[in-house]
Amino acid sequence: MASNKKLKKELSFLNLYAISTGTMISSGFFLLPSIAFKETGPSVVLAFLVSGLLVFPALFSKAELATAMPKAGGTYYFLDRSMGPLAGTIGGIGVWLSLVLKSGFALIGFSYYFLPLANPFLERMGFSLHPLLAAITMGLLLGIVNLKGVQKTGSFQLFLVVFVLSLLGFFIGEGLPHVQHSRFHPFFSKGMESFISTIGMVFISYAGVTKIASVAEEAQDPDRSIPYAMLASLITVMIFYGLGVYIVVGVMDPHELALSKHPISDASLLLPGGQYLYYIISIAAIMAFISCANAGILSASRYPFAMARDHIFPSYFTKISKNGVPYISLFITLGSILLFISFFAVKDVAKLASAFQLILFIFANLALIVMRESEIPGYHPGFISPLYPWMQILGIFGTLLVLTQMGMVEVIFSLGMITAGIVWYYLYVSHQIVRDGAVKWVFERMARRRDPQDTLVQELMEIQREKGNPVVDPFEEMVIRAPVLNIEEARSWEDFFETLKPFFQNQLDLEGEKLKDIFLALHKLENIPFENGVAIPHLRLDTLKDFHLFIGRSKTGIPLPNEENQISYAIFVVLGPKDHSGTFLRILASLALRAEKKDFLDKWKKAGQISELKQLLVPHLKIEEEWVYLDE
């Protein structure tokens, strides 16, 4: 059973937009253009744009999943609830580690841009800062900001992003008039193979766009704010990347650009007012790296909290401060970041983690397919991914294409992270929980024996209630609406269906006599399920658009017209549409599962009120119905 500790909903659309944008504009903009240019030449501009387009399938998938399940943990939570806790464990650990490394890399990037500006002034006072010390100090300061609460963290993030985009907008405005178009010929100077390879290289620049899913539980109006924030931030960053890289390629000498370690700053020196523009760009880079680190710490700290709430990590990670911050999870996350930047070459390890991020994009698309195809009750996203399933299929194969361009070392590192998740699952998680993902609902054989009232369905229903949606699953709704026939005197099977004829005709506009004949014929062919005194006649019709249940109760029993002289005390007549076969089978399975309970028939016979009968079928619901006694 998951913990019920919840986080405060304090993040607005602008806060979410800033978190998403802040995780993208850092190394991808200030360091990567020169490296990518060296690989593919002027076509690096198009490579950045194509990479952004390849992110859309995963963005749409995560946006739908996040609006259906706005819970802390993002990718972890989606994988766990769709494909089971093993997939969730692997994904959760991998995403958390990737965010830790990305945040550490951002802190190192901050120090490299900050110290050339700060140390000349500090040296006049007799001392200077070491890059590692500057990175650790900024990390601790961001930790303090995060402790103040998600609303203050989000506001700080919004300030950083607006400031950075303003400075970069100034750079773009100054640089566009000075672009030399001759520098773009030939456009594909290194060939198409190098171009495709570069798409894979720069793809990771956009990976942060979906990280706001990890703070979805803290979002205000998640059905609107999350998808809109993701889309707005991705489009914003694509525009800034495209124009920024276009200017760098258009103003710098190709040989100098290929060797540049600070391409945006170096390009600014070639523009009018270059020295001042250089300082502006350096400040923008500093703020961008701070923004990326801050967003990374905020997002990463929600993963241990969410996984501990589900008993995948120890429970002490679920502790929340008075400001609504999972502070133990924050301390462990921040401590891990500082540990990595102190003892490891974070830049190299962060690059290795990029391949795992791509694998998670594939998993996100698969998770959406599983949730859609399962038809599980309670899955009601506020945002629907367009062009399903072709959008997800494109995302899966497009990302696989990018993965083929990654080196063998990156692939091995990703396999190592998957192995670590599997080991933790079998050493710890498997002894803590017994939980199924929605993937089991996809398989019809399993669906026949699955109960629509299981823990996952109830969890999804509770999420919808938290969102203010009055959601009832098809089975519950059908039971609540069902008319109840109490049969006091012994009757025949034919008499029972004769009594139902007016219900068929008046409520469903169906031919009562024809339906009666069909059910009688089905019984003669032994096509009506019967067990332990319970019969479930059922039929699917083209003319129906909804599911309907008619309940019959007889204390003395109705003899069935067969050689075994079977007696039925409960009759559940189920009618439904010909499509949605999976839902129809689960409704039948749910009725059968309740009938199999040891004391079901005794309670059924003794029930004195309609509400008592129906609560035997949906015990967790309060049946809002008049207290009508069956004997009346």
C-alpha cells in the first residue's frame, strides 16, 4: 500500500514553463554548437531543429500520462503503473541518476563561466576561487532555495529563465543582421551520414522538456498547465537554438568555430559592441547553468520521494518539511550531486547517461500505448496525444534511429543502469510490494480474471477524484443504474425473462420478446455462465452504445431448464455494445469474481435493501438510493 503523503499544488503554468525551459538552455546552447558543427558543418542548424521535432512524440505521450496521473516521480510513476514495478524501478533509478549528473554538469558549467568574470576582481583582494569550490557553493545555495518550498523555487526559476531569454534575445537581435549566408554553402558539407549522427548528438539538448512531469503532483490545473508548458517551452527553445546556432555559424570562421569551447561567447566578440555583448552572453550562460541546476535539483529530488512512497525506496525518503518539501530526498539528491562533482569527471558520465535518457523516451511512448490499449477504468487524461498510435510508433523508431548513432560505451553504460535497477528490485523491492501494472490488462486471457476493483484501478479513480472529476468506472456505473427485481415466489426461467420484457422495451427501446427468445435459446445451448447459484446471461448488440445490467434476486431460487436441476438465486443480465470487448469481458469477470466469494450467496439471500445488494458488488461505494425493502 502506497503512502498517502502528498505535496502542495503551488506550481503555475509559468513556473512549469520555467522549469522545463531551464533544464534545456544550458550546455546544449553554450557548449554543444561548436562540437556539433565539427561533425556536420552548417547543417548543424537543421540538426538542432530536427532533433526538436523528434522530441514531440515523447512530449505528447508524457503530457497525456501526466494529466491522467499527475503524481510526483514522472517517468518512474508512469512506467510503474503501466508496465509494473520492475520497469518503474529501472526507470526511476535511471532518471534520478541522470538528473543528478546533469545537475552536477550544470554546476561545473556555471563555475567555468563565472570564474573568468569573478576571479580578476577577487585576485585584487588577494584570493581566487577554485572551480570546484564555486560549483559546490552554488549547489548549496540552490539547496537552500529548494528548502524554502516549491513555490519560491518555481518563482526563482521563472526569474532566471526570463532573464536568460531576455539576454539571449538581445544577442539574437544583434547577430541576425550580420549573418553571412555564404558560410552555409555547402550546407551538408560532411554528408548525410554525419548529419544524422549529429541529430543524435544534439537530441539530448531537449531531453529536459518533459522533466516537469516529475513535479506534476505540485501543478495547479495539471490538465492544462502541464501540456501547455511542455509545448511552449519546447517551441521556445527550438526557436532560440535555431536562431542562436544560425548566428554562430553565420558570423564565425568555420575553422575557429570547430575549435571553439565557448561558441556563443566567441561569436558575440565578432559583433558590434562585442566586448559588452561578450559580458552579456557570459552572464546569460551563468544564469542558464544556475537555472538548469536548480530545475534539475527540484525534479530529481521528487524521484526518491515518489519511489519511497511506493515502497521502492525506504520510507524515510517520504518525510516532508513544513514548507511541503521532501527534505530527506532533497538532501540525498543534493549530496549525491556534490559527491559526483567532487570525485568524478561528471562531464564524461553525464554524456553516458544521455543514451539512457533516449531509452526512457522509448519507454514513455510504450507506457502510453499500454495505458490506452489496457482500457483500464480510471485512466482519464486531461490531454489526449494526437495521431495515436502513429505518433508513438514514430517516436519509438525515431529514437531507436538516434540510439544507433550512439557509441558502444554509451549503450553499455545504459545496460549497466538497467542491470542496477533489476538487482535493486530483486534484492529489496520484490520483498516490499505486490503490485501489477496496466500491461496485464492488455492481455485478454488475464483480463478475464482481473478485477476492475483492484488497487491500480482504485488508485486511478482516486487521482480523478483529487482532480475534481466525478469519475465512475463502467462496472460501478452499471451497478448503480441497474434495476433490481426481487422474486418472492418460485418462477421459471422463462417467467423471469417475461418480467424483464418491459425493461428491455421501455429503457433500451429493444424488442423484449426477441431478447427473451435469444436468452432462452442461449441457455438451451448452455452458453450462459452459471456457478454457485449465480447465472450471468449476457449479450452484445450493435444497437447499444452503453453497458446495462438487470439484477434478479430470489430467496427461494429459480430452477434452470436443464438436466442438472440447477437453482439460481442471483441472475445478472448484462447487455453491451459489440465494440469495447475488453471492457465487456472485464464486467463479466468482475461479476463472476464477486459470486465466487465464500459468503456471497448467504449475504445475497439475507439482504433486505437494494443498497445492500448493490454494495455486495461495489462495496467501497456509497449507493445513493432510497431505502426500499425488497419484500415490499
